[in-house]
Amino acid sequence: MSAERYSAADPIAMFKEWLAEAEAKEDNNPTAMSLATADAEGVPSVRMVLLKDLDERGFVFYTNSDSRKGSELAANPNASLCFHWKSMLKVVRVDGAVEKVTGADADAYFKSRSRGSQIGAWASKQSRPLESREMLLKAVDDHSSRFNHDVPRPSHWSGFHLQPSAWEFW
């Protein structure tokens, strides 16, 4: 398969078409994307995250801001995304600048998550060594007891908005 660069008049519309096709055909989560970041010295890192929103400005994902990716984005607010839809033999790569979403947007998305995911955001020390599974389970129990009803968004948990500057559709 050869890569072709498209100069589509509206790459977001084209991406949405491809994503809709992937949602109909892919066995695995079609919103899964590789996120590549680099630290202040330019050392790269890549991991999988989930696309949670897409608008005229770009792509949104959420994470622990104290994680490695959060720290790298704070030091170097540029990133790349890569979507691979195996069943369609299609790939989309996107490069761009990243900024945090508003607190209101982060709050709204956080409220839409399951209680277990909300508690996990409090209990997990993402990107840090885990002393033991038991310590993580104790943190989950502690935070579950602490929040009887609504679980507020932790200050270290937010979203990031990647604003595309370059696209590649394969």
C-alpha cells in the first residue's frame, strides 16, 4: 500500500467519513489512536488513547495531566495521532499543537464517565510504578468510600485538544 497525501478541502469532514466507516466495520474500538509525544529534550514516547470528541478545531482526548504524556505535553505541546483501521486498510496520521480543554469541558466529560472510571481517575497514579495491586485496590476502596454520591473531577485529570497542522490519509 502506498501513502498518498490528500489536500482535501475539508480534512475533518473526510476523517469523519472514514471514522463512520470504521465504526461500522471495525471489530476493535475505532476511536483508538496512537498518541506520540516528546519531552523537552525531544525524546519520543507513544501510547494508545481514545478519541473522545472531534470538532472543527480538532481531536480531544482525556488523561491524567500528571502522567508521562501530560508532563510531556506541558513541556512540548506538540503531538501526533495515528488511527489504524485494519479491516479497511486505512490509516490517518495527524500532527498538531495541543492545548488543554476548558475546565468546564473536562468537568462535563468527567461526569459522563462511569463511577468506576471516575474513582479510577482518583486512585490511579498513572505512569508511576505501582507498589502492588493491593495498594491500588485499597486506593479504589478509599476513594469509593470518600465519595458517596457525585465524584468530582480531580485537578490532575483533564483533556487535551490537538489542533491539526498536517494530515496524512492512507
